[in-house]
Amino acid sequence: MSAQTSVNSPERSSGQAVDQRAKMLERAMSRHHYAGDALLEVLHTAQELYGYLSPGLLREIARKLRLPPSHVYGVATFYHFFTLQPRGEHTVMVCMGTACYVKGALGLLEVLERRCARAGSTSPDGKVSVGTARCVGACGLAPVIVWDGEILGRVTPQELNRRLDALAVAEVRDDG
Ligand code: FES
């Protein structure tokens, strides 16, 4: 019976939308009979619905699927396609593969970490999520970043700064 109560997400901003998402997640778990081995699929659904897997959401899923919270957390952090923090409006990944590293990927990452957030997190203003990737298969264009899913090659720190300026990302602003 307890498995039928709705998921209480920590995000309660818009009640109606939250209810809908909770119901849809509940339906997904119900479809799998609240079986623990459906964890991956349930996590996928939860991320699609909420955009990220908050600690509260993970706890709730663990409870519903009758799994140890540590196991659920472990699975969510093991797979790189799950994110435990809200995503920003834009996602910028820096390729840290060998070719890109040699051509200055670290400098690009430094720009992002200075202006936005550390790799794996989102800027405080919610505009940019920063990440790193292994070789994305465009080594001839090194250094490469993936900006909202689009591969950009031979990126310089200056160009990256310009792009961040265009988003009005805080910090380093030359207001006069
Ligand atoms: S190392 Fe960056 S694309 Fe291959």
C-alpha cells in the first residue's frame, strides 16, 4: 500500500506540474511492479521528468523499489548520463581526450570553471552546466567543446569568453 503514495519531489514550485510528474513516475514504477531490477529504467524516467535526480527523489525511489538508498545513489552516480544537480539552460562539455588536452582543453575548462562552475555542476545563476567528456571523435578539430549538443572545434579561450559574454554570464564583466 505504501508503494502507492505519490512521490514527494523536493521541487514544489508549480504544484500542478509537480503532481503530474509525480504521477507519471509513479506509473512508471507501477508498470515495473516496483521491482528493484527496474531501477535503471525508473531513474531514466525520473531524470526525464525532473531534469535531474535530487537526493529526495533518489530516497523516494529507493523506498518505493525497496532498495537500500546507498545502492540507488551508487547506481545514479556510476552512470555519467544521470545528473544529480539541476541542469543549466546551457550545457557545455569540454573534451579532455588526449588530442584536445594537448591542444589546450585545460585552458577552456579553466575559463568555464572561473566564470561558471566546476566541472559536473551548474553556475549559480542556472545558466550553464559544465562538464568534461572523453574523446568525442572529432580529434582533428581539437580542442573541442560540445555546446548544447553541438560540436565546436578549434575553440580558443577568447571565443569561449565571447560566447559566455553573449549569455551575460556573471563575473568578469567589463561594465565600464
Ligand atoms: S580528443 Fe577531443 S575529440 Fe578526440
